[in-house]
Amino acid sequence: MEDIYNELIMEHSMNSYNKKKLDHADFCEIGHNPNCGDEITLELKMNGNIIEDMAFSGHGCAISQASTSIMIDTLKGKTIEQAKEIIKTFIEMIKREITDEEELKKLEDAIAFKNVSNMPARVKCALLAWHTVEDILK
Ligand code: ZN
């Protein structure tokens, strides 16, 4: 299982199809993690209550880039309420406040970052995009 997750992270960090500009973004927010030098710009397009599209640009380590890309896959098409619930679950998984596999299923591919909770130096990298989108949805 671990290898599949690592591959997924590698895939998204190297050449993400979510790394682009949106034509008509409704929201744009910059996230910065000075500890590592990660910097991302998130763009979000809403359709009523639903996250219609999302994209990112910027630079940073493999974990921050992959986490942003996989987050976009996970949140796209969700309602604001669903997205908030997923974001909360992701943050709690990284902080090891949730370990129940059933509860983590709603994270879809983002569950690949579960082991980051064992790497304190990488926690902020993994959470950067999630905190940034949380700010947009507030
Ligand atoms: Zn980083």
C-alpha cells in the first residue's frame, strides 16, 4: 500500500494537470510556508454552492505540490459543506486526531498523505494548500 501512495505523490508533484491558470476564477489566494519555501497560488471557480473548478501555480517541495494537486482532485465537484468536512478531516488526519480508516475514506486519494503525520518537518508542506483553501471558503 505504501508504495502506491508514494507513486501517487510523485506523479502529482512532477507533472500535475492541475497546475494551470483558470480563465474566470472567482477566488484567488496565496499560501506561503516560509519553513520550506513553498509558495502556491490557488484559484477557484464556483458554480452556486459547488466548487466547479480549481487550479494552482507556484513552487515548492514535492509534498506541497502533490498535496495541492491531490486536494484539487478531491475537492472539485464538492459542495462547500462537503469540502469543509473533507478539509477538516485531512487536517485532523495529519495532526493524528483521526485514525479511523472509515472516516478517512472521504479523503479519497488525499489519504496518501497519512504518513506525513510521522514527519513533523513536512506537516506544514502537506497542510499549506488545505489551509489556503480553508481561508477561501470561510
Ligand atoms: Zn515543503
